[in-house]
Amino acid sequence: MIISASRRTDIPAFYADWFMNRIRAGSCQVANPRNPRQVSEVSLAPSDVEAIVFWSKNPAPLVRHLAELDRLGFRYYFLFTLNDYPVCIEPCVPPLEERIKTFVDLSCRIGKDKVVWRYDPVILSEFLSPDYHRRAFSKIADRLCNSATRVVISVVDFYAKTARRLSALEAATGDRFVRDPIAVPEFSSLISDLSSIAKVNGMRIQGCAEDERLMELGIRPGKCIDDELIRDVLGVSVTQEKDHGQRERCLCVVSRDIGVSDSCAYGCEYCYATSSAAKAMARHRLHIPESPFLIAENGN
């Protein structure tokens, strides 16, 4: 079994103590997102967990626990989202320099093949122009040139909750977000430049759950929960079965996610797992590190 921690929230940043408490207990309780009263127990015993995939914008709070995970025999890698967006879009993430340092330190600690840089989602607007992304991507890639071998990009999807928040941001700032960035004429040259920048800095670039248009621009599709990476880097063979619970274009293999939506306190306006910052903060306040549930609510 592969544990995903987590697509739904930033467990390393906000719930590292809870995660380690559950590791020591050997299991956690996870409610069905569509039916919260339907609860299942997920084993976190080393013998049952083939690999852990951590998703985070700031895994620093978890780093102090890695030696314990190593002693217990867990295998893991990190998907580290690192953008350079203004505070109106990413209002609560740590400063960029702090996050870059965390990335570099983590890579030195566990190896650069085990820390995957995610530059996503790519958002275009009047302010967030292709040149803005060229500068931001190049700056970060230059700093990570000895700390990463892979970079994942995706293009923002305007799901209902994302569209609602970004529309409100348009009204507040006067900026205008592009609903279909791949259709913008300048997008092709932007992708070509990002690919070249990645290559110069020793990184393979791949897409995440994107349509054929990105592949036509030379970005190969990739998997975030990646059986090949787990085999080649972590040394264990896992399922090759596609996770049909994810988006149609997602190529990730089957995993068990132990997170809860609407519980990340970073408040990023593009987040697909958060319907509102207020709801996320309210749920975050319900968190009890000693509970078997990440968020104890609805009688759990």
C-alpha cells in the first residue's frame, strides 16, 4: 500500500505531530470525503506501507521526524510545491528564500531524487505574464540545480471553487486571469523556455494531469504517485494500476490518501482542495494531534 500524505491538505506543514503520533500508533482513521460517517482504519505499520508520498509547500516541521521514519524502515519521497506568487495568491506560505532553503536542506538530507519540485499551477494574468513565469522559474531552478532531478508543471484548472476565489480576486485587484492558458499564443514559447531552463539545470520536466495540448508542446505526461520512481529510487515494486479515483488525465497509481479537504491553513487562492479559507481555518482549529482522525468532527 502507498500512503498519500496528502493531496487534500499539507500534512508535513500543519499536521506533522499528528502524523508521527499515528505512525507510532500504527494506524489512523480516515472518513470517506463523500460520506464522513463512513470511516475506515488505515494501517501505518511499516510492514503494510510500501511507500509514503508527502505533498507539501513547507515540509520543514516534518524534517525533524525523518530519522525516526528511517529507523522504522519507512520509504518515502516528497512532492515539494515551490512557486513565487504574490501574497494575494499565496497569502500565508513562508518567504520564498526560506522555502528554497528547506528544499535544499531536505535534498541534502534524503537525496535529490527523493524531492520532486512542483511548479504548479501555472496561472496566467495581466500581471502573471509569460515573462513573469520565465523569471520566477529560472530563479528557482537556478537555486535548485543541485537539489532536484525532476520538475512537475501543471496549468491551473478553473474548477468551481477555484473560479469563485479567483473571480473575487479579480474584482479586488483589477487583474484578469486567463481561463485557458494553453490557448494563449505566447504559451508555446513559455513552455519551450521552461523546458530549456529545466534541462540546463539538470532536471527532467513533466506534466501533471494535463491534456494533449501540453504533450504537443513537448511536455511528457508524468505521475506524481509514481510506481517507476518508487521502484528506481526507493527500491520497491508497487502496483502499476492507475488510480481511477483521480481525474481522468491523472496517471498516478493507486494510493491511500489520509488527508482531509478544507484543512490547509495556507489559503492559496487556486487550491483545488479548499472551498474557502474560512472553512479551512475552522477545520484546522478542530485538529487534535492525539486523535486518530486528522480532523475530529461529525461525531468522530
